[in-house]
Amino acid sequence: MTVGVSVAVPEPFGTLLQGRRASFGDPAAHGIPTHITLLPPTRVDAADRPAIVEHLARVAEQGRPFRVRLHGTDTFRPVSPVVFVQVIEGGSACSWLQERVRDAEGPLSRRLDFPYHPHVTVAHGISEEAMDTAYAELADFEADWTAGGFALYEQGADCVWRLRREFTFGPPPAAEIPGSGARAATPPVAESGAPSTGPCLPAVPRQATWPSSACDGGAAVAPLA
């Protein structure tokens, strides 16, 4: 089976961006929930599902809620025909999580073909004119929320990605619980200056796209398309 792990873009933003993606003429829009990828499409043995769920539960337990902020558009063109909304806050936390999802000792260990770059795809593989329209019309798009976990998705034979399991981040350490009588440690500061869930990671070069699944016709696409 083909699985992916991602942070969902919540309502009303998720449906809004999915609808805009469809309006630009992207035929894959309705089969892909709006998201920030932590694990791109990955082939696994169905028998490994229990181990995958257990592994992701452990990763979520180590995580903490973090703020995500989206603003403006960017593109991977001319390398790949992708337009996306930028993740301008929360990227360090996503990077921290995706490394643990792909832990070398875990059931989802895999190499990435490009450096990890969190983003929200809003157009892929459509005409240049339509890509330009997506880039321009969402240039002022903004959204922010607190991410409380991530989810496991599975791609069906119909190429639609379906939610299989949600994983909620663990509680804060005792020192961070109000009324505990202990002083909370100052969390690391993310690239935007806001608190992050994990160690800050150095900036990485932007990736082009991720390898696709069979549903994408063998073309390179963005994570979960």
C-alpha cells in the first residue's frame, strides 16, 4: 500500500485551498486533502501497518503543539510544475517531526530525493497560464493555527488519499503545566522568532518535488501530490 504522513490544514482554510486548487484546473485536487507533508508517498507492506501506527504514536508523544502560519505563494518552476503557499512559521517544527517519522530504526525509514521543504501545494502539472493564475490569486493568502498533531493517510486504487489515523501530540512536560510550581524551560526559537516544538534546524535548500506514486502517472509531484 502507499501511505503518507502530514499535518492537515484545518477548516475553513483546508476546504478553501482545495476548492481554489480545483478552480485552477488541477484534476488531482479533490483527491488530496490540503496538507503539509511529513512523509511523502511511500510504499509499505500492509502487514507493517500495526508497527507503523505504533511508531507514529511514539513520534506524536514526543511532539508538542506549535503555531503554523501560511502566507503568500512561491513555485518550484522551472524545475517542477508546482505552485504552493509558503509555510512562514512552523517549518522548523515540521522538519523536526519529519526526521523522526523517517527514523532509520523505524518502519517508515526512507531517503528523500530532495531536501525537506514544508509547503502547501495549490497547483501541480497544469498549464503555465493556470499556474501563473494560482500564483497571483493566492499571493495575499494568509492562515494561522495551532497544530495539535498529524495524521496517517493511505492512497486508494482510485488515487484518492484517505485519512486512516490521527495522532495527537503529547502533553507538555510537568515544568510547563500551569500551576505545577515549576518554572517552564524556554523552548527553542523557530526561524520566525516564535517558540518551536523541537530543536531549531538549519535552513535547507528548497526541494523541487517528491517522487510520485503510480497514480501520478510516473511524473514528479509534490508530497501527497
